[in-house]
Amino acid sequence: MTRWMLPTFLAVGAIATLVLIVGPALYAVSLSFYHMTSLTSEPVFVGLAKYADVLSRAEFWNALVNGIVYAGVSIVLQVVLGIGFALILHQPFRGRALVRGLAFLPYLLPTVIAVLTFKWMVDGSLGIVTILMDDLGLPPIYWFETESAAMWSVILISVWLWTPFVTTTFLAALQTVPSQLYEAARVDGAGPVRRFFHVTLPVLRPILTVIILLRGVWMFNKFDVIWLTTGGGPIGATEHLPILSYRTAFALFDIGAGAAIATISFLFLSLAVFLYFRAFPMEDDA
């Protein structure tokens, strides 16, 4: 009986993958070759016309750049802060277990709660951040009305939400670094900075490679934070490809173009992942 368990689990996993992932993905790609005003309208085959139309739009390239900026800046801040917090939480101090638990708390919050909390904090009349800045004599920041401030708003919310995930991952990896390596580095006269770059960072490189890849894919495809915060505004300043695809398909009623944008986004990410693995091959990390 036991010998049939593994093939059974593999078959169930393969069927679930085909039904829940591969099938819907292929259906979405097929929609990009048709003109449809809704999912129930009569499809008209147009070939690659939707792709040509999408690639000729300035809003598509604006959304692509916005997505790269949003994902890139968010990843850098998450990784830098995550490593820094992990190094701090790795040190022995009283109440460390409690602080570790609190540090992971933002990751447990629903995204909508985090977004609404941020909006309340920066509210123009009652927000605690607004009141504090006014008491300090600082000029007001129009968080959602100006292009640069809106982008930084969604980036800050994303960093606050997902830095704990990066912190926890690196903190777990730090537990695996042999103490003998640090002792040998101290004997050689290496200070904290040199120990980090010559001992800690090389050991964490496999984890760092995976984290940057995963966070990059997730942030580039992240929909909820931007949609709940700015809806892609103002004037498309925070609109990236997932929101453009949604708006094109369900607000402008062009299902084919929306599917084409999603397909191009998938192809772009696939190329980015391929180039990433060429630049940072996992075999070298192993």
C-alpha cells in the first residue's frame, strides 16, 4: 500500500496544478488573441492585434516603469532593513523572544487593515503623522495627491508589511552560521563590519538570492496595496501592469487587451527570472 502513496500524491498534485494554475493561465493567454467586450460576449479572433495595440500605448510603458520602480525600491528597502533587523534580533538581550514576536506582527495583518491604518495616520486633518509634522514645523506632505509622494506611500506600506517576512527568513538563516567562523574571524582581528561581509553575507548568499527573486516576483505582481491606496493614481503615477490589466479588462471592457497586458507581464517576468539565474546561478551558491 505504501508504494502507491507517492505516485498517488504526485498525480493529485499534478492534476491540481493543471486545473488551478496551468488551465486558467492558458485560458487567459488564449483570450489575448480575441476581441471581447465581456467574458460572455461573442469572441472575435484578431491574432496579435491586441499585443500591437498594447505595446503602442504610452500608458503601458508608464505602467511597466512604475512596476519596476515599485518592485525595485521595495525590494532594496525590505532586504536592507530585513538584514539589519535580523542582525539586531540575533543578538542576546532581555525580552528577545517578545521583540521577535512583535517584529513579525505587521506580516500577520490583512493588507486592507494596513492600508486603512496608513491612510488614517497621514490624514490631512486628524492623522497622527500630520499633527506631528505640524508640531515640528515641517511642511505638509500630500501623500496621495502628488506623483512622487503617492509612489513613496505605496512603497512604505509594502516595506512595512513585508519586511518582517525578510527579517524572519534571515534570522532563521543566521541560526545556521557556525560560531567557529566568527571566532576565527575575531582571532584574525576582523571587526563587526568585516565579519559581516566576509562571514555572515557569504553564508547568507543562497537565502539572499532566493529572497530577492521571490520578493521581486511578488512585488511586481502585487495588486492590493496600490489598488486600495491610490487605485493607480494620481494620473497613473502608481499604476503598474496588474492594475492596468484589470482596468483595461473590467473598466474599459477590452478583455483581449487586458489579457495581452497580463501575458506580456508574465513574459517579462520570465525573462527577468532567466537573466537573474544566469547572473546568480544557484549551483554556485550551493
